[in-house]
Amino acid sequence: MRVETLIARVEGPALDRHPAILEGAAIIREGGLVAFPTETVYGLGADASSVAAVDRIFQAKKRPPDNPVIVHVAELRDLSRIGRLDAAGGRRLLERFWPGPLTVVVPALEPVRSAVCRGLETVAVRMPAHPVALALIRAAGRPLAAPSANLSGRPSPTTARHVLEDLEGRIPLILDGGQCDVGIESTVLDLSGDSAAILRPGAVGAQQIAEHLGSEVALAGSRPERSPGTRHRHYQPRAPVIAIGLDVSSIAVDRLLETLSGRLRHHRLIGYIATRRAPKASAGLQVLDRTGSGLLTRNFYRDIRHLDRRESHLIFVEAVGAGEPIMDRLSRASVCSLTRKDFDDPGLADRVLSLIPE
Ligand code: TXA
Ligand code: MG
């Protein structure tokens, strides 16, 4: 069933009494869905203790039914109603990083387990560092189950407009809190086993976690069997995304782009996200300059969506200076990564052109 989707800008003091927050809280209490900003990406929230409400998230996003969602709290003490934080050093860790972009996976308790865990015995929980998210959770008076507010398989949304692009007509309300500061999803840390393991890299790194936890932390990718989200395809825009490796010279890039733009006529566009130096201008080339620190991460999903909307036929992303979290997202979004050796091949331009779908 199609619903009208409203966007409400939420800012200023006394957010707890803001009409849009009160409206959002009422929708949540009735079992409905509300999209809201967090410091990482926008979330699509529902009452985490209601099976029917959480099922609506899966329908609206077309999310695979076996992929559990994160539960969001506004106070550390709310965690004790959702899961068991048994791990030594766990409390110290959360006191340091909450609110913030760190999600922990712990043994789950009812009723949240039946509603969000999709057959697992564990639950993922985080406290977001965004005043609008915190105000909504408090006003609803209950924890919110919330995955990223995109259609499944699309880039995570970092503005209210991105949410609208994907979910217009499918949800009643989007709370608009501006562009997300971090720009990629939270670190997911599994604390449910004998040793801690990162399931998804994010802004809070392994080193920082290990320091506060007081024990070693296994890196992302080491426990794929524990991470349901990694089984599914992710973030693939229509145009093929090609990563440019660290060892590729700027001159080699300029030459390839020149060849490509000469051969791609008739309004066919090439998108290029630069982290080292913006390449030389050529016909049909659109460059997004992200050479400042943190700009690549903050704008990554936004840039991919922008270039996709402009109907680019190829999207290049420089991996120079990108940390582990972005390399993780880039490897999921891209069809290949070019290294210096690829540029020795005189047929490289043909190979790249052959990646464009008919
Ligand atoms: O920054 C974020 O984490 C955002 C904002 C909205 O908070 N949320 C987000 O949710 O990215 P989502 O659903 O797009 O990603 C949740 C990830 C998925 O990879 C899922 O498989 C994993 O967390 N996850 C959830 N529950 C889990 C569990 N019990 N065990 C292992 N992984 C779990
Ligand atoms: Mg997601």
C-alpha cells in the first residue's frame, strides 16, 4: 500500500518537545516506521519489541529476511533489557564510545530477540550520537530497531533526500537532520563469543577497541560465518565502479581518462572521485574532489548516488589514503580494482569499456 511520505526538518533546542519528534514517536508506538538521522547514516526505525513493526521494516526495504537489524538505545542502562553484556571490559568500552559509531553484538533477551534477531541468539545494539535520533528514542519510550534507511542493495543514505529517493511512498515520515557527519555505517563488534571480533569495520578502529576492552580484537573478515550482512550483495550502483589502486600514477590516470572520453561520445559521462589530485579535465568527465582529510568517507555514499543519478557510465574511485572501512565498502561496490600493472596493457581502455552494460 502506498502512503504519502512527509519530510520534516528537525533542529533547534528542546528537541524532546519538537512537533515532528512527537509525531514520529506516536507513529513508532502505533507500530509504524520513521526514518531518522544518526551520525553515521540514516536509519529506518520501528519498535524493537514488536514482531509486526519490525516485519514492516523488512517489507519497506525489501530486506532479505535472514539479515538481523541493529537496536538503538538512548541510555546505557537500556542495554540490560535487550542483551547481556558479559564480556570483560565491555562496560568500560561502551562508556568510552557511546554515544557513537560502535555497535556491539551480545546474547539477546526477549522480547527483542523474537522481533529482530531472525533466528540468531545474539542482538546488535548501539547508542547513536545524533540529537534527533536520541530525542526520537526517548520520546517513543522504547528502543528502536533500525537498519540503514535505503532499499536493500542500494548505498546507505546520508541525507533525507537519499531516503526519499529509495523509500518514497513506502514510509510515512522522514526526520531531516541534515547530512550525516561520519558518512558510513558503524563498526560492528561481536562480543558474544570467547574473543572479540570486528564483523564490519567503521569509524571506531580495532586498536582503539582493544585498548579499552583490555583484550585483542580479531579483524573484519576473520569471522564471516558470524556476520549475516556479508552474505548479501551490497551497494552496487547501475554504473560499474572501478577502484584505482595506490600504485597507479596520476599521469597514467590522465592518459586513460583522455582515451576513454575520446571514445565515449554522445553524452556518456565518466565519474571520478579523487583523493590524491583531481585529474585533467576532459569531455564528459565529472570530477568530485575529495582530497581533504575525511572527505572521502563523509561523501562516499553521497558521491556514488550523485554519479549514479547523473547516469554516469563508469565510476572511478581513487583508493589513495582510504582507510580500512572505506576499502571494505569500495570492494563491495566495485567490479574491479586497477593496479599499475594493468596500465602496462595497451588494451586497458577496451577492457574498461567492455565493463559498461549494453
Ligand atoms: O551505523 C549504523 O550501524 C546504521 C545506523 C542506522 O545505526 N545501521 C546499519 O544497519 O548500518 P544495517 O542493518 O544496514 O546493518 C546492520 C549490520 C548488518 O550487516 C547485519 O548483518 C549486522 O549488522 N548484524 C545485525 N545483528 C547482528 C547479529 N546479531 N550478529 C551479527 N551481525 C549482526
Ligand atoms: Mg544497510
